[in-house]
Amino acid sequence: MSAKKPRQARTDKKRTARALSPQRPPMRGWLGRGRGQAAYLQAADEWRGTTVQVCGMWPFAIGAGTPMVGVPFGCHIHTGATLCCDPINWYQRANLIGNPSAFFLGRPGLGKTSAVMRMAVGLSGQGVIPLVLGDTRPDYVRMVERLDGQVIPLGRNRGSLNVLDPGEAPDAAARLRAAGFHQAAEEVLADAQGLRLNMLVALITVLRKSAPSSREETILARAIAWLDEHHVGVPLIPDLLAVVRAAPPELREAALDRGTDEKYQAVTEELEASLVALSPGGKFGDVFSKPTTHPMRRDRAVVYDVSAIPQSDGDLRAVALLASWSAGFAVVNIAQTLADVGLETRRHYFVILDELHQALKAGPGLVDRVDYLTRLNRTVGVGLAMITHTLKDLRSLPLEEDRQKAMGFIERSGLVVCGGLPMSEMPLLSSVVALSRGEQELLAGWQDPPAWDPKKGRETAPPGRGKFLVKVGGRPGIPIDLAITASEKALHMSAERWADRSRTGLLDEEVA
């Protein structure tokens, strides 16, 4: 009797073991003749919790894939894991970013405002005060009202903001001097003067479509200082114009008039013309040369509502945005200075700069003014959210130096949140944010137009609505889906006038 071949012996051994073992199929079933194997294996149910909640289940099957520090922002598109995200918590608590700022990009109608509002409401629950420095639609007014905040309207016959108003700076300086902090008092006054000069120069830049000369800026700075020292009450632009015309020695020295009135008048002629245009009856005078109607508070949420300014009046809208930003940062600076010396409780702010491109395109050199404001966020203890549509909005500025500085806004941001963007945007975006090919295709797919629903007779929701890619440096992006809750839907109404029509029966459903 011949011995079996080794291969045949192994086969017989497997058959014997199978016959003696329990009839338990593998995960996908048995593969073989007369049998079948499943092509799809259903994934096991997954749960997520903190180590305190599920400590008895250690060791865990898998570690957390998304940060859980901050405001609940959305769910991971692929894993369903919750992502908690906001610039303040990621900077202060998690140490994930080096700058407490976020830059939002995305085509209109895909939910950028809703995403920022989610962060603002969540941070408000943690004691951070939201400041919406310029609401153009308006989108944030209802949110601030629900947070028991302050709504400040700006526009012709609605509300004015005196750009020469030092605000609470004199009172804060008096409190600091009384407490013995004389150096801090001088710094508060100097910062207030710098912010007012910055705003006044921005107004003139938009008006002329060119920046004032360095000599004119020096004259304006000395005129503001002269008013602070000699004028009784809060000065207005007509008061500034009167000082320029009066030609005190401080202004004559700045003008280099060589002791002749003719030389002084020649140097200040264009400046006088600009100040006349900014006075009551001029292009911007009704809004910025009258006393401030609603002084900003620093202890509650604030929104500057500039929606009454028509979109066709781009110059006035841009200047209103800049004025709101300047006034907001002035109040923040005072609050933090008083907290530094122990005269007030420390407050943190979440500043929202929406429609960034509208202000930057209003005139050359305005990028410097915005850059001056945005560089303050880390030193004065505020989180910052800047919102625009595409990077082409920043690259379309007329001057190359302005384009480079504007691109620096996104380069300095701690995190970048991208919604749906066209593929033509990817080369420019990839030059400042590391994007893989898959991430680029994902963003491009989110900007596709919506499909048509024949049953309802209207378009479905766009495929990219509520979907964002969160990028931090060169790390892989986190794709998330932001689902609006029922309580948030009442606040997120960019198309509110369409919704009003639906209530009268002209539309079948509300457009949110």
C-alpha cells in the first residue's frame, strides 16, 4: 500500500477537522460550489463617548478621529464622528492652532453664515461675547436679539457713527489714572487716536479713490490731537475742518508752509475738499459726521446692522463696514486694558468680519487698514472669523501689494473652513492651503448645482449645502456635514423675503 502524497494528506486533514467542528460559517459565508458568499458585510454599530462615560469598555476598539474640544460643529461625512471646532477653544484649550482666527470660503448659499453662527452661539454659551461688525443682509440681527444683545443700525436716516468719537477711551483713561496706572491711560488714548485716524483716512481713500499723502495724514493726526486737547465735547468732522482752516502752529509745522499762508492753503486744499465732502450734506456726511446714535456696549453681544445701505451704494457700504470694525476693536481694546489692571472682569470676544471683499475693493490701500485691525486679535484676546466667497475676490484688488497683503489674511488664519468652490479656484487656493487632489475634487463637487425635484416642482437642496472641509496647516482636511437644528432654522433666513411670500400663498414651502 503506497503512502498518500503530502498535499492530499493535508486536504484530508482539513476535511476531517471541518466535519468535527461546529457548522459556523465565516463572516462572509462559505465560498464554494452550491454555496454563496456575501458581497457586502454590514458594519458593526459604533458609539462614541468620553472616557468617563464608557470607562468600563476599555480597551476601546478605535481612538477618536476628530477633536472634541470646542463648539459641536458637525459630523464627519465618512465616519459620522462628531467634530467640535472653533478658533478660540482650538487656540486656548486644545493648542491645535497658533492663531485664534478662522477664514471661511465658499460659494453663496452653501451655509457659511450658518456655520459662523453655530460657532458664535456655542461660544456665547461658554461666556464668549459675539461681535458682528457689519451685517449686510441682515443675517445676524435675529441671533443677537435672541442673545439679549445690542443691535446698532447704520445708514441714512437710520443711525450714524461719528468717526471722531473717542467713545469710552476718555472715561477709561480717567479710571486708569485714578487707580495709578498712568502709562496704561496714555496707551488707551493713543490707541483711540490711532483708530480714529485710521478710519478717517479710510473715508478719504474711498472718497478720492486714492490714499491721502503722508503729509496729509500727519496734518490729520495733529488736528485730531489738537481737538482732543482744546475742543469741549465730542468733536465732529466740521470741527476738524474748522481746525484745518484755522491753521494752528502744529498743523503749519506738519504742512511745511515755510511761514506763508499761500503755501499752507495749497498743501491743505485737497484735504479741505475731502473734509467738506464728509461733512453734513456730502456723500458720507449723513452717516459719519453726526453724533453717534447708539454707543456700543462691551458687556453683551453686538451687531452693526448696515443692511439699510443699498448694495448699489458700494462705497458707503464698504465705509460702514470699516467704521464698524474700527469702533468694535476700539471697544475691545478698552475692555482688555481695564481687565489687565484688574479694574474689570476679563472678557473674551468672537469678532465676525463678513463680506470682507466689499470693504477691500472700495479703494486702494484699504487692505492696510483692515490688516491693522486683524493683527490685533491675538494680542487683545479675541477670536476672529473672516468670511468671503473665493480667493479671487482678494486677488482682484487693483494693486499687487494689496493683493499680497490680502492673501496674508488666510495665510495667518489658524484654521481655514472651505465650502463648495469651483475647480478654477483650486490652483490659487492650493498655493496658500495644502490641498490633496481628493480634497480639491471634494470641494468642486460641493459647488455643483442642485437637481430638480419633479414631485415638488422645485429644486432640491444643493449637494454642498452645509458641507465644509476644515483645514489646519498641512494636515489632512476634516470633511463635515453641518445639520441645522430646529431652533437654529428660525435664525438662518438669508432669503427671508421669499419666506414672507410663502406665508401669503405665493410659494408652497418656505425657503430657508
